[in-house]
Amino acid sequence: MSDKLLTIIIAFVLITTAFLPYWIRFKRAERKAREKFSKTSGTELNIAMVLHPQIEFIKCIGCASCVKACPEGDVLGIVDGKATLIYAAKCVGHALCEEACPVGAIVMTPATAGRGSDMPVLDEYFQTTVTGVHIVGELGGMGLIKNAVSQGIKAIDYISEKTKSANGLLDVVIVGAGPAGLAAALNAKKHQLKFIVLEQGDVGGTILQYPRRKIVMTSPLDLPIYGKVKLSETSKEALLDLWNRVIERTELSIQSNEKVEDIQTNNDSLRVITSKDQYQTRHVILALGRRGTPRKLGVPGEQLSKVAYRLLEAESYTNSHILVVGGGDSAIEAAIGLAAQSGNHVTLSYRKGEFLRIKERNARHLEESQKHDRLKVVFNSQVKEIREQKVLLETPEGVSEISNDYVFIFAGGELPYDFLKKIGIQLHSQKI
């Protein structure tokens, strides 16, 4: 055997040894992705609810960087050598896949008409169909902190270029003091705009509704004036402490407990009418949450004092029979938290046959709780009646009567559609 042939053989063996395990893992992952795609294709599992990735297949090189970057699991996969949207219902708009793509083959796109039909119609600067009124953050489909902050900053950048200050006229009124509203306010201060921040409750917005010590997935932020904030996982309490430090250090003024009741067009300005006062401004940024008024089930007994629509402290409930209703992350996190408390027996009721868009982390914790008999999940079930010490649950097997001390209902919220329509903002569902 010649030295040249021997060298070729050795090189082939070395390359094969290094490459083969990677190839096997790649093909195994692709096979699993194809199986999942076959299951979700054509179903509501693969219909996006919010901002989601759109893949340009001509550009995609199938490197799987986007798949690895997604923290939710199963949203994207490699099928036939290209990135493919597999489980769109799980996507929450992180946009980490877009950032990770080395060839720019991913563009984040709003939910399709029909699923995102309740979303307001917005332009690239988040301006609504009412000139001067912008919507950023959760109400516009951007619940994630990093994305909400980015929207608030971008809207103010646009406003600062368009605004010409006038006597007695504000440049912008910012409604809402959650992450999007605070970011907008900081950027308005940076641009030296005349502005006020109105908050119907307390600072923190949607974060205040989280259970205590709930882990909030976020990523590094760059806040105007304040600077960079590095976060990967944090708690509700730590995040609220951060906002308070930001407000204190930047001397940001927040007018709390002042609810906006109407916004009226007044020639080339806007009149913002609140529960306490009126303000004339050129622009308004609505940084409102989407939780709104809790949606009720409309069943007998729902008015009982043991029924609640949010859980702040799971530790307050022990040695109890508890029913949690809902199939979203809020319901599942509440059920897991309650099941971890001493002596509790928790039942999670969901009207569908499987959880459609829960976070991968929650799915793992839920499975663990079920294995240890701390939590029972009843699919395809609905509450029929709530009684003092019982709950009637309608299941495929018939009506089941279970012992009960407390009921927590997570059926979503009645969003502020009436308010948006009142001030003339068009929703996607109204488009012809």
C-alpha cells in the first residue's frame, strides 16, 4: 500500500470519526422534527398567536442556530435541510431565533388574521389608525420584556423626530408604567420631550400580576439614561426592585392611580381625559397590559368568596382541595405552585385535550408534579357548578363531584376592545 493511499485512508477515517456522530445526531433531530411537523401541520398547534418567525427558505442554510436559540422548545425544527415552523402556538415572540440566524433568513411577523385578529392595526412605528396614538408592549402583542422595551424606545425615537413643542402642549402622554411604558418614558426624558406617565394602578404593570417568586424569562436590556441591565432569569420581586431603582436613579415621575377614560382628537392635537384631569398632547403611547378584566366562566356558584382569578402567594394555601381552571402558562404555574405546598390536593381542569402553547419549562415541572401525585390534570373538562365544599366537573365520562376549598380561574381577560374602539383604533378583525 502506497503512502499516498494510506494517507487518504487515515484522513477519511479521521474525518468520518469526527463527522459521523454529528451527522447521526442531526438526522435524528430532523426525523423527530418531521414527525412533530406532521402532527401539528394543519392544526391550531401550528397557528401563531403573536409575533412569530417567518423563514425565507431560499436564504436558509439549515444550520439550526435558530432551533438552538429558542428557549420555548419545538417552535422551530430542521425539516428537509431547512428551518421550519413546527409548533407556532408555543412561540411568544422572543425573536432570539432572528438574532441567531447568521444569514438573515428569519423575519419576525405578526400573527395571521383570524388568530391575531384582536390585535390593533399598527404601522412600523407602532402608530394606530388614529394619528398620534401608538400602542407598544403587551397590548400590541409584545409581552416579552426585551421586545416591549424595544418598542417603547422606537416609538419615542419616531415621536421625537416629528414633534415640535408648543406652549401648553405636551409632546407625549405615556399610559402605563410597565416595562414598555417605562422604557418609553426614559427615552422621552433622554430626548428632552415634555411628557407625563399615567398609571391606573402601581408601577410594574403586568409583572404585578405574577405569582410571588415567579421566574420571568428575559434577556439583557439597554435602558435609555440608566444603561445596560443583564438578566437571564429573575424573580418578580427582583424585577420590581429593578424598576424602582431605575425610577429613583433617573428621577422619573409616575402619576399612579390615574386611569385614562378617553382620548379625543382635537385638530392637530389629542385630549387625554383621565379620572383626575385632562391633558393636551401631540402624541399618546398606550403601554397597556392585555389581562384586562378577568373573563368569568358564567357558572352557578362563581360568585362564592372562595373563587379567585389570580394567585399572588401560593404559600398562603395549605392542606386544601384546590381546583385550577385553564390551559395557559398562568394556570399551569399556579397549579404547580399550589401543588408544592404542604397537604394540598390540586386538580387542573382544561377544556381541550392537550396543552397547546405552554413553555417547555412549565411542561417539565407539570410532568414532575404529576409523577409525584401532587397534581391531577383533567383534560376535556369544564366546570358545571361551584358549591360551598364541592365542584361539579363535566368530563367525557360524565359529571364528577370533587371536594373543594378554593377555585382559581385563569380563563384570560376581557381586553380593552371597547376602549380602543371608543377612541377610533381599528383592530385587524375590522379590516375587510
